Amino acid sequence: MESVEALKYRLSFFQLITGISTEFINLPPNENSEGIERSLRKIGEFIDGDRLALFMFRDGGQFVDMTHEWKRANLPSMMSFFKEILCSQISYTLVRLRQMHDIYIASLDELPPEAEFEKEMLKKFGGKQQGFIPMIYQKQLIGFIFFVVSLDTPINYNDFFSFFRMFGEIVVNAFENKSYIEQIQ
């Protein structure tokens, strides 16, 4: 049976995601980027995270770029380091994301030898726990959310990832709404 504290946390997270969704419904498409940054900050602060980032594919899926980032004030930005990443270099991660699987990394030592490039990249982020959540549009992977937390206690995987999937859907819908509006104008 779930504790009252766990239920309150889940309810608070749900209210946060609902508020973010409402904000995007009312947000003009030209303000999507600012809305994403505000949302990453709100979620990052709520989960006591170190860093949240959004990565999007481009050039037919050959490259992936970090497009948005929230980080604790005492951490350096990683935006400039994670531009034009060749997707072939992160194939271990992408295979799982393309299968629409979340990836939870409790320790970098868990990664197999074929994920050596990813392991070196992830070391730059630090933190004790990291994860990737696919962002899907019409059954295609278009990007992913990445998080880093330094909590000593393991995260509640099911709740955590389901809320991140909801946020990913909100972001994807905002991008698609913007594209649609640009087409009809």
C-alpha cells in the first residue's frame, strides 16, 4: 500500500504537469521555447534535479542537438558541448529510445562496452542517476528528454517516467501546433 506522502507527491507532480499543459494550450507558438525553459525549471526544481535537457533530431535523424536546458545555478551549461552529435555515436541509446523505451541509469558502470561513447558523454553531466525519455510523434522518435539527479535514494521509476512522458507529449504537441500554424499563415 502506498504511503500518504507518496500519494501527495504524485498528486503534486500531476498538478504541476496539468499546469504546464494549460500554459502551453494558452501559449502563442512563437513563445514555445520560453515555455519549455520555464517548464524544465519548474520540473527540475520540483524533483530536486540537477539538470533537465531537451534533445531534438535534425537532418533526417543524422544529428541530435541539445535545444533546451535547465540546470541548478551552480552548474555550468552544457548546451555548447551537445550540438551536432552524430546519432551513429550514440547508437546504444538510440536503439532503446526508438523502441520507445525509457532508459534509467542508476550507475554509469551499468552501461555495456558498446555504450562507451555515451558513458563518456554522461560523465560530463555528473549526478548519481540519469535517464532518457523518448519524445514520439506519429510513432517516430523526434527527440528525447534527459535528466540528472543527485539524490541518494533511488527515484520512483514508474511515476517519474510517466510524468516525463506526459511532458514530452506536451512539448511535441506544442512544436506540431507551431508547424501547423506556420503552414497555414
